[in-house]
Amino acid sequence: MGVDAVLYRLVRAGPARRRPSYVASEVVADPDDVLLDLLKRVCGGGRTPLLDRVDPLGELVVSPGSAPQLLAELRCLAEVARAPAEMERIRRLASLARRCLNTRDVEIRFESD
């Protein structure tokens, strides 16, 4: 029951669509609960208020405006990382956050399995 981070891209509404929609464009999967374990280590410490809201049974949407905060909080995760697999997951999440920061028509969703 991990938490996947998914980068969604906005697809603008066209003549056949009434509303814009989002499509998944990149996934940082968490089948082995690496991210979930990292989040448990920092949760409630006051340094990661955004990541503290990740729900292992729900969804958290991170907009481009929150990407700088996400990047800062990922540094806190790096401080508690104990294994290369954990650091790799953090690097991949940071890559998503930078893409979100530099592209206005995307968002990151932390989604439970």
C-alpha cells in the first residue's frame, strides 16, 4: 500500500470537451513502500507540512505554486534517508517537482495504491 507520485499534464478543452482534463505523464511508483516509510519518519516534526498531508488512503494534489515548498521538504526527506533506494526515490520526486515548477500546466498528485 505505497503512495505513488504522478505528474499530470493539463489537456485543454477543445470543441468536443466542456472542461479541461489531466492525463498522467510520469509516475514515481512506490510498490515497496519506500516513500511511505520516509514520510512516516518525518511526519509531525513541523518541517514538512505539505508532505505531512500525504494520505496513504487518499490523494494530495501539489500545484506548480507549491513546487518550491515540495522541493524544500524533499531535502528534509533526504536527511533521514538510510538507503540508496530511498535517495533514488527522493531524486525522482525532486525531478517531478522541478518539472512542475517550470511548467505551469502540470500538477503532482500523491495517490494511494
